[in-house]
Amino acid sequence: MLGLMQDRPLSLPHVFHRAERMFGHKRLITASPAGERETTVAEWAVRVRRLATVLDDLGVSADGRVGTFCWNTDRHLELYLAAPCTGRVLHTLNIRLFPEQLVYVANHAEDEVVFVDRSLLPVLWPVVDQLETVRTIVVIDDGADAEIPSDPRVRDYEELLAAAEPFAGRFSVEDENAAAAMCYTSGTTGNPKGVVYSHRSAVLHSMVTLTADAFGLAERDVVLPVVPMFHANAWGIPYGALLAGCDLVFPGPNMSPAAIASQLERHRVTVTGGVPTIWMGMRPLLADHDLSALRAIICGGSAVPRALSEAYREAIGLPMLHAWGMTETSPIATVSTPRSHHAGWTEDQRADARARQGQAVPFVELRIADPDTGEEMPWDDEASGELQAAGPWIAAEYYRGEGGGAQFTADGWLKTGDVAAVDRWGFVRLVDRTKDLVKSGGEWISSVDLENEIMAHPAVAEAAVIAIPHEKWTERPLACVVVKPGESLTADELLEFLAPRVAKWWLPDAVEFIDEVPKTSVGKFSKKTLREKFDGYSLPS
Ligand code: AMP
């Protein structure tokens, strides 16, 4: 017997029409080189409708890929809806990719048009002639003074919008499994791989960002996504915020800690999100800003150092809200919100709980598997194995079969490449990336745990641990440490600090002081670059 309920597609036009109909009065605020601009969702919606016509006028094919090379702005949000609501596929290009990678992903996705912020033209333009399928470059003038090339392919965003009639009807995408957006993995090895989100996956994922034990996005929230809109759709925050009816504040090109802190304060932002690097940078500024409106600082993308979260709790009464995910998981898979079983725990125990990546959100299933046998391992917080994930917003394969299915199990689960232990409440504790573990004498040392302990030292700004080949032990840890400005620290002092905190055999064999931990295109520690830098390093015997 079949259920007798209406079969309506889970597709992004609903997000648009709901926002337009009910939240027209809500604000969209964007910082740009020309100053801060405030608009309403109602005005934005008319522009989305015009943009839909522009995509037709430009001859973008029915499911053509629409590239964006943009900061976090209200304009980018126009593209976020106009492309998928007209059946096209939004392809957010990572503005920090190396030129060869940028060319690779735009060609691989077969982008037909690229929308670019004027301030980013100097980054994009040098490779434009290598973009094989791109016919048009649309420049969004954000007030930057970058020269606009006179070239027949170049069009002006505002001129195109002004000339286009707003699309008058209701947007409709009947097949909820049709592609809505795509994003390439940041690719620490090999070429970036394309993850293709469907309307259904985007809608369900947005719904989950509204649930109380995830981000709990609500109409009364004022949300500032620091996480780039080219990084896994800014963790689903833009679609979630529109669905909930939040005000949105966008940082634009100025991502400095000072600029973000002042936007957070000025607009009484309640929810923000970004990688740990951002919050590390803002930490010295906390005392000078009134951030009392904030209720959640979502943090993920890499492990949130316990000391960082604690520093925020002590300074502004609000620790980080730790979340874990991947481009392949849309990305929200786990969130570490406080639970009833934490009640009665000491502050110290709660800080430990917050340092965990959290519990799977509804509809995401997780398991840990023995790396050798593939057998599922128990959730006893002791056993650690490869974390695998399944769910309706988790990739089933990469675009054009890239990677040959190596990252998926025979029963269709995603192999995340992360190693985790899980406690009996299902709270995940990421131990490491498979490839970042230090394998010493047949045992694993978690570089993440070690980094956490090193970063707990008051003189340490940031630290990364990498494995160095060792004749006797196979590998041993090298600690690469950045000391805070104005502080001093010796290797012996650091090792003395670590001695009571970690097992003796975990103590790094050497400490190197560096100016900065190299970062990837999305602001994570780039261990690959560090490994290259210390290639051939000889550890003291
Ligand atoms: P990306 O696809 O670039 O977002 O990278 C996904 C990877 O980032 C994951 O597989 C993890 O290794 C790492 N990651 C994301 N969130 C966290 C977190 N909260 N803690 C530790 N690692 C994380």
C-alpha cells in the first residue's frame, strides 16, 4: 500500500519563494570596497528574478554550469538562487586555488560563464584564455579599482540586470534529483574532485541547519558566514538562513579579524561560522568588542583546538560550536551541541566534550571500520577506525567517476579518510586524518591530540605536528610551532610543559619554531606543505 501524500519535489525554488513571500523585510548587509550596502530580501528577490532572465539572455544551456569567483556577498547570494532555480548548476570556484587547479576545475565542470567580483579580476583574468568552455565573464563591480579589460567576452553585471525583465512566474524544478550546485574538493592529493549536490540534498541539508541540535537557525537570527561561499556552500548557511528568514551579514573582500569583529558587533550578529584560523586571528580583539549578541560561533573544517574554544568562553562567555563535515557531506555531518548527559559535568569535562566533533545530525549515519579488515568497530571511545558516512546529502560518487570509486565502500558508504573513536552517545572524536597519523613502533600517535596539547601552552599561537621517517620507530613526530608575538619559548620549555600531558612516547623528537603554519586554500593547516618543507629532516638521535 502506498502513502497518500502529495509528492512535491524537494527543490531550491521553495527556498526562494518562501524567502520572497515571507521575509521580504529582512536585511542583507554586505561590506565592499565601496562601503557597506544594505538591501532587503524583497529587493534581492527582484534581482534574482532579473538574473534568471540574464542567464537565458546569455544563452546558458538548460543545465549549464554557472561559475562564480566571488567573495561572500549579497550578489553571490543572487547567483546561489538564480542558477539552480532556473535548472542551471551553480559552480562556486575557490578563489585561492593555484592557477593550474582553477583552470582544471573550470574546464572539468565545463563552466559556460563565470561571474567575478571586480576585486578578484586580477586573479582570474590571467587564466581566462585557458578556460575552454567559458564564453562570458560577467564582472560584478564591488567598487575595487582593478582594471576591467576591454574584451568582447566581458559584460557588466549591473548593466545586464538593468536590461533584463524580472522573470515573472514561479520557478520550478520538478526533478529533485537534478543537480543544483557543485563544488570541488580542496584536493590535498591529486586533482580536485567534483562533488555534485542535488536539489533534494541541498534542501534536506538546509532543513537540518534549522534543527535545534545543529545550528538552530531561526527567523530572529542575524547570521554572518565567514566561511567562504566557495567552500562547501558556506556550510549550507546561506540556504539555511534564507529558509529560516534570518538577516544575513556578508564580509565581502575584507576578511581581516578587525573587519569581521566590527561587523559582528555593529550588526548584533547572533550566529557566525568559520575555520579555527579565523577565530585564532580574532582572539586578541575580543576584549575591545561587544559581542554579547552572539549565541553560536560555528567552527570546523579542521579540529577546533580546545584552548581556542576555552579562550572564547573565558573572554566572551561563548565557546565554539564544533562541527565536522566535508565537501562530500554537503558538509554538515556532526555537530557538538551540549546534551543532557553533559549536565553535572565539570567545566573541564564539558570543554573536553566540546573539543569532540559531535553527534551525527538526523539522517546522517556514521560507522568506524577497522582499516585492515573493514569490520565495523564498537562505539566505546577506545577503538578507533576509519570514519565512514552515509545519508541523503552525502556524495555517492565524484563527477565523471573521478577517483574510480576508491573512496566508497562496496555497500556505498563514503570513506572519509578521517580516523575517529565514537563514545556510547555517538559523539565522534576525530583522532586524525588517515595520512596525518604518526605511526611510531606499530602504534599510532594522533597529530591532532598532540597539536591540541601544544596549543594549550600560553606562549603558542599555533602548532602543527608531522611525521618524520625514523629508522627504528618507522615515524616520529616533529612539532612545528609558532610563538605568539612578544612571547618566547624554547624547545625544552615546551617539552617540559608537555611531559605531564601526553604519554612519554608521544613527546615530539624535535621542535622547530616557524613564523606561520602554511595554510590550504580554505585556511586549514597544510601539512602537505610542511612535509615538503621538512623533507629529509634529520631528527636528533
Ligand atoms: P573539506 O572537504 O575541504 O571541507 O575537508 C574535509 C576534511 O576536513 C575532513 O575530512 C576532516 O579531515 C577535516 N575536518 C573538517 N571538520 C573538522 C573538524 N571539526 N575536526 C577535525 N577535522 C575536520
